[in-house]
Amino acid sequence: MLQSDNPEFKFRLTRLEKWRAAGADPFGTRIEALMSAAAARSLHTAETPHDGGPSAKVAGRITLLRDIGKLIFITISDWTGKIQIGLAKQFLVPLWDQAKLLELGDIAWFSGKLGHTKTGEVTIWADNFGLAGKALLPPPEKFHGLAEIEARYRQRYLDLTANAESLDVFLARSRIMSSIREFLAGRQFVEVETPMMQAIPGGAAARPFVTHHNALDINLFLRISPELFLKRLLVGGMERVYEINRNFRNEGIDTSHNPEFTMMELYQAYSDLAGMMELTETLLASLAASRHAVIHATSTPAQGIKLPYGERMIDFTPPFQRIAYSDLFLEHVGVPMTDHTAVQQRAAEHGLADVDKTDHDVLAGTLFERLAEPKLNAYDQPVFVYDYPAGLCPLTKRKTGMPHLAERFELYIAGMELANAYTELNDPFIQYETFSAQLAGLKEEDSMARMDHDFIEALCHGMPPAGGLGIGIDRLVMLLTNRTSIRDVVLFPLLKSRGAAGTSHASTQET
């Protein structure tokens, strides 16, 4: 049987049988007329008597239990907070034996009059209760220290019960996503869904996960981006579309990368990079102001919209800083971005291989990532980096009069890339050329070496000029909730297998 060698499990099984012997269902049933712990606490006022206040009925997990003979004090927790329950033998004589069976971790309901103890603790003095879900294993001690971090990720259900801060983060994440949807609805965007499995992985330069469809006997790819399908919708006349959903990239894992992650990606017809910059700035400032209000219990920031992130404060007050890619390149790489010879020399100095055979923009991009991008961590406000080398941006419109530059920005906050936006390329001839250049040199069997001819055909039917934007939701939640690891904001992050003794949640925890 499960946990058959665990003495605590065996002991709790005896309690389980006692509940059943008393005629109670230890795993409960529907409970009517419940209120949350927060709602029950709000009923208590300065005029509430010690034990004769309004009636309340609550349910939750027992997180504290003090048995002092003829009186038991219990604290239960639900997702709105905690409330104390007082059980006195004189008022619960028929149920007193069952009251003595309650244990830490049990889920139970209680009804009674609201009041308070001599010390002023808001308390429901129970006149009835019942078990709603028997815990056969004890709750963990409160997680603490680095040694417990992996356990929190592997058994998130325990983390949520033991750490109120963790629950708060994921409730905040839900509110943030709702706010994004409300904001976009206010700008007449419509939410859509595009395929998760694609015959040709496109929209980004990333290694896909491969799967196989048995009925059709074909390989498919978990999407690395929804971009090309969302643009097809622009062709079809859906002028403002967005999707919030998962992308999958078969690449590394670190504090800001998880192989499956949530993106918000949108496209707006008749807009451009400037429009996307305004939208991004307004949206993020709005989200940060809402989060500021939650933290400080005020709706009007006194001195700008500032939120803590690690040991620093990030200022989300518009306008955000704007810096040209070429200016950062010159400052931190030390040579002009357009000087091919100088870029090759700097690349060789930094150990890049085959500098004379590598595309100039690729060399420049690698140097930027190594030398300039880390410097963006020094800014205590969001920074738009704009006008990227065109060779790095096969889906982006070229800057008028400057074809070596693409109308693209990336938004960095605390040195972390949060958003990526373009003036979208809608010329099918140029798109075919940039795809061809991107795919040149890849082996024919490479899953990334296939051109999406249907997308080119869609462009031939006419796509309106447009702006496009992608925002990493996980990273956004990290910034707004002051969490410096992506694993703290993903409910079930991907983890390395812990061996045969581990659980078998293969999709998220055991790979």
C-alpha cells in the first residue's frame, strides 16, 4: 500500500478508521454557505462581542492546532488568509471525540459565532464542524534555506500550503494575466488560439521539440512561436489579435529560461515599432502601478512607480529610456557596428571562431550579447534598445533609407530581456530572400531548414503594415513579484530527474 513503511502514515490510518467508525466521511462532500477566511474576519468589528457575534462558516486546511484539554484552538488557512477556530467541549459534547481526531494538515469546515479571545484574536467559536479531506501525511515544516528549494519546486502543492508568499505569487500571476487581457480588450484586441503542433517550426531561431503523429505518420514540432500563424490572421482581416500561451524551446535551463514558457504575442494592423513602444510602455506602467498599489495599499504612487527587484528598485515611471543598438555597441564593444574589419578584429580578440566566414551581423550580434547586453543590468529603469542589425531580424521591416538596420526593439529590465517588437515585414519578395538567407547552410534534414511556403503565399495575398510585440509572461511576473528565478513563478518547472525514487510527472518534473 502507499507509504506502507511510513509510521506517521500508519498512525493516521488508525485515525481514518475512527472517523469512519463514527459515521463520518473522512473525505467529505459538498459544503454549502461557505465564506472565505478573509470575509469572515471582515465581519468582526470593534463592537463584536466576545462570543456572540455574527454567524460564520469557513473551511480550510489546519495549519496550527493547540489542544489544551477541554479547549482546542485551531488555525485554518484558505487562499484568502487565516482565521482561528475555538472548539470548547461544553458546546460540542456530541462531537468532542471527533474534535480530538483532528490533525495538522486535515481539511475541515467549521461554523459558529464570530468573536475574539482575551488577547483580541478574531475567532469563530464553533458549534458544528466536519472533516472535508483527511490528510494521511503530515504537513512539512516550513521550508527554509537553499537545501529546501528543489523540494518546493518538485512538490509545489506542499510549497503552496507551507509558504503563503508562494501562494501570493501565483495568485498575483493570475491577476496580472487578467489585467493584460483587460488592457488589450480596451484597445480592441481579440484573443485567439493558434496551433501548438506545427509541421514547420517558425517565428524564431530556436531548437524545437519533435513529436510524431501516428495516424498521419508525420513528425510535428511543438511550437517555438505563434508568429507566422498570427500574421496569417492579419492577412485574413483580423486587425488586432493576440495570444497568451505556451512556447517550447529545446534549449538550456537557468534562472530566466524554462523549456516551456508563457508568451503574450500580439499584432496590430496599421501600426509600427513606435506604436508597439507606446503600447508596451503604457501596459507595463499600468501593471506596475497596480502592483505598487497592492504592495503599499495606495492607488497613487507618491514618487513614481517603483517596485523592488532583488536588492534594487526598478522605476517603471514613463517614459522608459531609449538607446540605439549602435550606440551601445560603440560604447561597450569599442568599434562602430558597421565597420566590418574592426568587428572581425574584436570578434577574433574575444575568441570567436571562423570570423572571416561568419556573417557580419551575426558577429556583431554575438559581440553585443557578450559585451553590451550585460551592461544593461546597470539601469534602474526599463530600457528600449532599438534599430537592430538587419541580418538578425528576418521577419522585420528594414529602416527607411538604412537597409542595414531593422525596425526592432528589445526591452530590457534589470538586464533581462522582457519584450521584443518589430515593424512587421509584409513584402513577400523580401521575406522570401530573408528566409532563404536564414536557412542557407543548414542541412536538408535539419528540422529548422524548411521554409514555410504557405506563409509566403499568405503574404502574396496582402498583409497590412503592422506592428508586432512579444512579452515573456514568466519574466514579467518575476519582475512584478520580486522573484529572481523563473522557477518561482512557474507552478511546475522542468527539473532534472531525481531517479527511481522520484515522482513520475514526466511533462514538467521528471525529464
